Amino acid sequence: MNEEGVTRLMEYIIITGVLLLLMVAMMFTVNTTLMEGPADKLRYHAFVDIGNGISTRIVDLYVISPTNGTITTKFGIPGDVAGKVYFVEAAHDGTDQTIKVHAGNIQSEIAIAGIGATKAVTGNATSAGWKMIQYDSEGFL
């Protein structure tokens, strides 16, 4: 009789321990597959949209730029994407102008359509606050 009680207790402890171990392993797996994967996909597509928006603003400013003088525009972008801040960089590698939006290992590069061969675009920003695009017909030092 006493052995039967101990056997059931040991069975309960062993089964509970195994289930706890499986639950811990499942929590790590679920976090990466069900939460981080979709969040990374969301970040990438949001970065593409942000890069396209900035590229469009740069081209629009170029189109209305004065022959002599300076023009400045301010615009806003989302402060974070899926709870994380990000960085925006305008890069020029000699032939191509790109807007690179990145955070961690997720990044998108968007070509600045139409002005790549005529005007060099440079600069960078973080996602916080207002952004400014400025054009000066004499160039910047």
C-alpha cells in the first residue's frame, strides 16, 4: 500500500518535470518563429515604404529646386517600427544613389529614381524627430 502512493508521487513528479522542460523548449521556439519572424518581415516592408517615401521627397525637392538659391523641406517618418528605432542613410557610390533604412540585421535599400547621375545625395538620420532635406544651388561645404 505505501509503495503505491510513492509510485504515483514519483510518476507525477517525473511527468511534471518532463512537461516543464518541453514547455521551456517550446517557449524559445515559439518566440523566434511566431513573434520575431513576423516582426522582422513587418520591419522590412515598413523600411521599404519609408525608403520609397524619402526617395520621393528627395526627387520632388530636386524637381522644384531653384537655379540660384536654397530650398528646405521638413518631413516626419515613424518614430519606430515594431517597437524598435531605425536608421536612414543616403548613400552615393559613384553611379547609384540609394536610401538605406536599417535596424539590426534587417535593412532595405531603395534607389533614388531620376537624379542618380545628376546630384549627389548624402546624409543620415535616426527615426526620432523631424527630418530635413535641403538643396543649395552652390552646394554645401
